[in-house]
Amino acid sequence: MKKGILLLLCAVTLTATAQKEVDAIRKRYGEMQQMISLMGEGPDWQDRAIDADSPGGWPPEYFQVKVVQNLPATGYHEENVKMFFEEVRTSEEEIYPPLRLAFASSKYNFAAREFYEEYLYDEQGKLIFIYAMSPDIVDDKMCELRFYLKGKLVIKTIVKTRRHDEEQFQEEYSGEMVPDEYTEWLDQYIISSQNIQKMFDAVNAGKHL
């Protein structure tokens, strides 16, 4: 009996800890989205404020890479990657402090199928969240996926799906595991996040100040 109670208490503690980490990830995601929504565009970004509490708006700070190709079998292909960064400032005297990838989005298509992904990184540059909107070709449905990570472990997965004749997504799964049918998807997203990190590093190293 005591062993069963102890195991239950451990499970509750682990669940509560995971939930706190998920809440922290959601908080950072919200802050990042708020920052992006306030960003102006172009050299006159200060004249395009959209928030009354931020008269000058937020300066546009991101790298953008666009790839256009005509691929065999699928035809026109366009991929648009935006990489938003943070300054890694060690002193106020630094004019051009090092940059760290904080958030990235990738929108692309294969034939008529469109894909969209987001990658969120913590203040140490580690991947902590993946959001993906992707068509499931086999089951002919649209999938909305969320993976919350701590290190290399997934601490929460949310899967929502809808048929093409439906308007609203329905929750299919929410829990600490990754459903078997989505493990390969997750592996591919991890690879994509690593590729985006490499892209960011290359652009960052080659930019002209």
C-alpha cells in the first residue's frame, strides 16, 4: 500500500513539474509573439507603430531566407524561413553584441500542399517548442502538432486534426508521450530545427554590419 502511495505521489510531482515547464514555455512563446507583432518594417519602422503603449514600435530584427525552385514531380516550390534573434549582451559597451536564434518560422509547399512550422528556443539557445501545421497525405487530414521539450525529451504533446471538409480542429491526443504515428514527424522537425540553426549561424557569420 505504502509503495503504491509513494509511486502515486512521485507521478503527481513529475506531472506538476512538467506542467510548470510547459507554462514557462508558453510564457516565452507569448512574449516572442508579442515582440514580433510589434515589429515595424523597413528604415521608417518607427513611423509604423501598431501599439499605443509602444510609440516607436519594435525595431525589425530578423534574418529571412527565401528559396524558390521548380522540383521534379511537384513543380513550383517556395520556402520562406524567418529567423528572429536576441542579443547576447555581456556589457553595455558592446555596440554589436553576439546574436542568438530565439524563434524561427518556416512556410513551404509541395505541389498544392502547404506546410507551416515554428521553432522556439530558450535563453541558452536550446530548442524547447515545436509547432507544425501539416497535411497527412495517408489519412487525408490536416494535423496541428505541438511538442514541448526539455533537453532531448518531450514533456508534452498535443495533436489536433481536422478533415478537409471541417472548419474546426478536434483534439486527438494530449499527454506526455508522442503517439507512434507522429514519432517520425517529430524526428523530421528536430532535423529541420537543426538545419535552421545552421542556416542562422551561416547568415549571422556572413552578414555585413
